Amino acid sequence: MRVFLPLLGLVALGACHTEHHDESQDAGPGGGESFDRKAAAVTVVTGAVLPFQSTFTTSLNALKSAVDARDLDGSKTAWGESMSAWQRLEALQFGPAGEEGSFAGGGGWGDQIHSWPLTNTCAIERAYVDPTAKDPAWFDAKLVNIYGLDALEYVLYEAPTQTTCPAIVNVQPQFDALGADGLEQSRWAYADAVVANLIADASALDAAWQGYTALIEAAGTDGSDFDKERCPLDQVAAALFYVDQQVKDAKLAIPGGLSPECENENCPDRVEHPWSQRSREALIANLEGFHAAFEAGGLFAILEAHSDEGKTLAAELKSSTETAIAALQAETTPLAELVVAQPQRVAEIHTKVRAITTLFKSQLVSLINLELPNEGAADND
């Protein structure tokens, strides 16, 4: 059984919050709704999640080939492709990708594949000098902060001869005994193990997603994981809230010194990808995943069919998301450098992302009667 750590800064999401809604709004098809909530959730899965999941799983084959060949540059490139593929799924972590106990069908697979900001470099270095076999059973007994895409980033981009562990852990003598060549061999061996584990986890997540649409279709029936027909779409909305709390707040505001969680003028050490310097690319992919839920996932179509107000909102959401993506694409400086050299540019990007989340939280949620976690509904910044 995998050992999990709660992701810092995320809201606690209930299986489906219903106490603040009019029961007449929960009827689903035939109950006065202008659209089928269950069908809408299914379309997000089939139109956005499954294509992205397939791309991610396929990308791991190239990553494995590069790591098997001990091709460092090729491994970094392949890791970047896999990471971008996964980042598009970060805003779609409901169902099996969502936290167990918080989402119906939640298996916590998302945290296992990418556990930022919990990456533990000391624990990874201890794994280098651990002689035990690092097969899936080995990982089953470990915390998520030493494996996954974030751990592999550290393995591929950093080659320390001095451990980041405190002296009391006593890893440095083992580093010294291995020597430079031995450490390199240990790093590659651990990369092999992490990639194999990623492939196994991606396969398990694939299988879980295949059965999730049936779970949605059963919503509101006796014995269903969802109490009401409205619940699957509410959980999609809860996952999309990632763009507000993680993209806007954790990934931009904190490094950019725009959050009280950064006590300095800026906090470049708090970017998501400190070793590969791919934080900007990750933000772009996050917003692409959010946009896909509306475009390929059908939420724009629901808004446009809802009312003139819905048509206007769909156009504004599309425009604001494309504007934020374009602003990030226009930058060439890594985010960790940008927050120091041009903090105003980061503030401008942050404002563009906030335009998306304001529309999402204030207008969209109200217009089609979605429910966000209580913490999100109260967050108006």
C-alpha cells in the first residue's frame, strides 16, 4: 500500500457538497435543467482526460528508451515531454487521479505520478545508496515524495557529490565510498526504477479511467459512489479549481512575491521545477488542460447553449485563457529568473490568470449551478 502525504495548500474536497443547493436543481435530465450533468462529466473524461492520459502513457516509452540507453540529454528531453503531457492533466485530477476519500473513485494516482511540492532530495539520495531492489513492492512502502516525475527531475538534472541530507542522517560517507563513477551508476539505476514505477502507475491509472464513465452514469442510483446526479460535474469543477489555488497562487504568486507565503521580495526557490527550469512550460500545460475541459470536454458548448449570458461567458473564458497562455509563451526567461529580474512581468501574468479564475468562480459556478469547495467559493482574490 502506497504511503501518501497530503499536498500542501490544496483545499479539502468533499465527495460532493450538496447542503447549500436547492433540491430542485439536482434532478438532472427532466428536472428543469438545460443540460445533462452526468453526460457533461462523461464528455470531459472522454474528450479531455482520456486523450491526454493516452499521450502521457505513450510518452513514457520514449523516456524509458532514453534512460535505458543512458542518454542524459535524450532523457531530459523525454522527461520534459512526459512532464508537459502530465501537467495538462494536473487540472483534471478528479476520479481515479483524485485523492482517495475526497473524490468518488479516487485512487490518489495523481500524487503518485507527480508529488510537487513534496519532493524530498535527501530521501532520493538515500535511495541511491540503498542496496535493496527497487521494484514496485519497494515503492509501495515509500512516501510519494521520493518517486514520480518530480523525483526523476532531480535525478536527471542534479549530480551532487555532497548529499543534501543533514549530517545526522550519515549519507555522506556512503556517497564518498561510491565515488563519482559509483554515484553516477546509482543515479541511473534509480532512474531505471522510477521510470518502471511510473509506467506501472500510468497503466493502473489508465485502467481506472476506463471504468470511470460507468461510475458517472450510475450517479444518484442506489449504491452509487455519488449521492446525486449533479455530483460528478461538481467534482470536475473542484478539480478545475487547481488553476486558482495551484497555478495562480502556488506556482505564480508565491515565487513572484505576490503572496504572504513569500516573506521576501520574491521567492525563486519556490518555483515548481527548480532543476530543469521548466516552470513556465508547466504553467502553459496546466492552462491548456483547463482549456481542454471546456473545448474538447464540452463545457463551452454547454455555456453557449445555456443563454446569451452563457455565450458571453464562454467567449470571455476562452479569450482570458488564451491571453494567459500567450503571455507565458512570449517569455523566454525561466520563471525562477523572471521573478527576480522582471517581477512586474510575473505580476502581469498573475493578473491574467486571475481573470480566468474570477470568471470561473464568480460567473460560471453561478450560471450553471456548480459547487466549489467552501474554501474556493470564499476566495475572491
